[in-house]
Amino acid sequence: MKNDAPANVLEILAYIIAAQIRDHSIVYVGTGLPMVAGILARNTHAPNVTMVYESGGQDPLPGDMPWSVGGPFTWRKSPMIQEMPYSFGQVYNGYVDIAFLGFAQVDMYGNVNTHMIGDDFHKPKARLTGSGGNNDLTSLAENMVIVGLQTPDKFPEKVDFITSVGHLTGGNSRKEAGLLGNGPIAVISQCGVFDFEPVTKRMRVKTLHPGMTFEVAQACTGFELLKPEGEIPMTPMPSPEVISILRTKVDPRGVFTSFPPA
Amino acid sequence: MAIFDYNKEALANLKIEDTSILDRLVDFETARKVHLSKERAKKDKRISLKEAVAEFVSDGDVVLDTGFGYVRTCIQSHFEIMRQKKKNLQMIGAPNTNQSYMSFAGCVYYSHSSYTGAEMRGTDKNYKRMMLQGRLKVVSEWSHGGVGQGLKAAQLGCPGVLSKQMLASDIVKYNPYLKVIQNPIKQDPDPAVFIPALYPDIVFIHAQVADKYGNAWLYGPTVNDVAGAAASKKVVITAEEIVPELDIRYNRKGTIIPFFYADAVVELPYGALPGSMPGCYYWPRQWWEKLMRLGGSSDENMGKFLDEWVFGTKDQIEFVEKLGGAKWMIEARRQTKAAEGDNEDIDFAYQEYRVDNDPGIYY
């Protein structure tokens, strides 16, 4: 890919996810865009970030882009590799600041479905992966960020199966159900960045990407989006320097950031 | 008479009437008896993979998947289970990626499900077809961490653990083993999920190195294997290399599975194929793409795929030949050593598998 071409949607997403990562934090990442974002953050504003993966790899030396969270690049010369339950135990015990996960469906309260599409468990329209570590991280992490493409089907009012609890039914319901952490703090899609209104815990537009309007974002959503007061800010876009780092250092072969995907 | 009091909502949701099929996974008493009656002598336990599967896998067993789906996973042992046409197996693992094609082969009927697929290599469409055709029945839904905690509880030697994982999700409504209870030491409401200790019937663990007694050294992510070895009633160690016991004692710092868990030891170089083996070989990525994209597309294609790769090979040596033989072996070792930082960096670019452009050699 030419280094001076404008950023594509996946590169923009990677940048926005990376922007959520603070320097010196411990970040739990899944494969795909979150991993690209973690590595981008480390190559830009957060050089001291520590990455943790669910297969148990943590704090690896930099390397190529892994296609599996169990791949060697997630534990390349790691000082130690955790057994899987201990890796999640670190999240429970407060050693992880933020986690990034994908979804097949996400609802107005940030509940996530990666199990199935349809209303009959035994006769699904589509059977998906199941939880993997999605539920574990969502149940335990101090801060969760949910990342994926937005369509009305993928953003329904109610998910077909609650794989992972976000803000459950809103208000204090997550806490009352006994779950830890703040739950989802952001949803990042090709339309914009969403947060959750503090009282109702319903999904709310935080910023919109350039060229996007509230109406278009709403049209991509299966429930009523909340609108913040005043004008909706535009999502900050990556500078040419950041895009160049992404293309030359982070994902030079465009494994996760070519668009359309390879 | 039912021995266990399962989560009734989950039984109803999963349409399980005969709960006796669920008992063996949480049957601690039997597991303890089996462990007490195991051979204590430190003796040479080496047998062939064929013998190990024939002797130790019984129809109806709960099989624990090991490694990380396609990382140090005992996939060649799965293939031998398929060749020997074991029936009515239950399968659990985190991940449990390999249940899908084992169901197609008629081996796995009961699925304890936590993750099915191959991450970036594509979606597994076969699993749904198996469900719809009544060839696979999900009997419990889990998160990875939930399975891990259940196995760890067994290793810790306790009846179960209280977890915050899976709480308030639909997973709890689709898992008969889980119950939401109040944390007994808190005065305020504090719900938690009780996860019982899990005792699979049989586990195959593929190690880089083992001795003939069954001491097995694991390198790279161990995932749930140490707990799974401690919990399972029958343990078969397969290994890339069999070394003298002194090599384990002096040189193999890190994770060891002790010999007295092991019922059998199988020398099985390339036993993790088509998965990767840390320190030894990288994945044939195109093979997984072919499985997902071609095999996953229809029953007919899956049948052809398994006929070619599983039933059409008699062992892992023939499997290596089909992947690309010596050329493949050399590249796979180069890739894994570079990926792990033991060799100089290389270019990991490759041509993804396309149905209309089969590469012949599967890197």
C-alpha cells in the first residue's frame, strides 16, 4: 500500500482504538484490529504499554502480526506465560486496565453476542464461535472497549444471546448482578465512537467520524441512539505520520488493515 | 437415581432429559478411585498411538481437548480416534475447536462448548450443520475461563470454585453444571457462579519432550494442560521426542507433568499437526484455510476433506508427506524458530488458500 494514500476505514479504527490506550498501562487484546491498535500505540504515544493475551502470553518482544492469540508472537521471549485461568485471574485481581473485544451483535446496553444468530438455540440461523475469552474479560475488566462494524443487524435492540454482559438492562443492573469493573466504556465502529449515558447506561454518540452524520449513524443502528448535548464532536483522525508508522512498522503486509480485507 | 442436582433452567433450555450423560464430567468419586488404582511403578509405558487409542479411549468418554486449539494440540491423536471410529464421545476444552470435524466423523456427539473456529482463518460452518442434522448436541456452554477454573478446581483438590465469570450471561442459562449463589462470606448481596471441579475421562497431551515413564515437559503456552492432566481419569502423553529421565531432571526447567499421572507414553513426532508446535514447527496456515473455506462449505466437501487428510493417511508421517514433505518441514521449523525469536526474523507473507488455487504445499 502506498504510504501517502488516505487512511482506510480499518486503519482509522486501529488508530481510534490505539487512542484509548494510555502509556504504562496493561492491555488485554484479542487478535485482529485490537492487536494492531496495541502495537500502534506502543509505536506512537504509549511506548511502555504491556500486552496480555488469553492464551497466557504476556509482555512479548515485538514481532510480526499473530493470527492466533496462541501464536508465538503473543509469547515471543515472554518472561513468563500464564496458564489460561491465571491469565483471567490477573484481570479479576486488578492487573489489567483495559480490554478490547469484538462482537457479532452488540445491543443498546453494550451486551455482546458471539454465540448465535436467530431465536432458537437449537436451530440457529448462524452458529458463531461461542464465548472464548470474551465473557471472561467482559465480566472482569476494569474498562472494556467493544470494536466492530456497525449495521442495524449487528446493533439490535436486544442481542440474540448474551455471551458477555455489558450494562445488562441499564442503570445499576451490571453491578447488582455481581460483575466487576466499569463494563463497556466505549463502542468503536466505522460510524463513530459511542459511550454509555451515565444514568441509564444506554449507548450514546460520543464522536462521529468525518463525513458521518447522526442520522446516518442512527440508520446503521437497530435501536434509538442517544445524542449528546450540543454539537457532536468529530473523531480525531490519524496524522500522516501515524498512518505511515501503521503501514511501515505495525502492519506492513496489511494483514488486518488492508481494505477491502485480503 | 440422579446423583447430581443440575441447573434446571439450563436442562430445560438445552432439552436434556436424561441427565446421566452429564454425570461423568463432575464425578469426583470415580476419578479419585481411578487415580488410586493407577499403576504406581515407574515403568516403561511406551506404546504406539494406535494401541493407546484402542486401549484408553472408550465409546462415551469425555475427551478433553488440549493445547490451544491448534497450538500444541494433540490433533494427530484426534485423527486416530476418528480412524478407529470411537462413538458417542463428549468433548470439552478451552478452546474446543476440534469437536466440529470429529462430530462430522461420527465420533463426538456431546459438545461442551466454549469456542469453535479458527480465529482469523475463517468461520466454522460445519458445527451449525452438525447441530441442525442432529449429529451434535450442545450439553453445556462455557467461557474459556470457566472451563479453566473447573479444571483448576480439580487440580487444586476442591469441589469447585466461585467465579465472577459467566455471571448474568445466557451462558449460565445454557450450562447445567453452573449455579448462581450468594458469596457466603459477604453480608451484602454478592452473586457468584459456582463451577464444579471437572474430571474428564481421557486426555491426550502432546509434549515437546517426555521420558518413557511419562514425565512430560511443556514449552510455550500450557493453557489448561497441567490442570487437565491432574484431573483426567486416563492420561496419554504423546511427545515429539523421548529423552532419558535424567534429561528431564537436569535440563527441563519449566512445566512438567509428573510421570504418575500418565497411563501411556507415545513417541509421536509431528503429533500436533496440522497445529503448530512451539520450538518445533509452525502451522500449515493454508491447511486451516482449506478446512474452513472448502471443508466448511458443505457436507460433501467436508467428507472429501476428511477422507483425504484423516482417513487417507495412516499416521502423521503420511500427513507430513501430504503437506509438502521435507520442503514443508524445513520451512515450518524456520518459521517457528523465527517467530519465537530464536532465529533471525523472516518474512511471514504467504498466499492465502483459495478454492480455485490449491497450493499443493500448505505453508
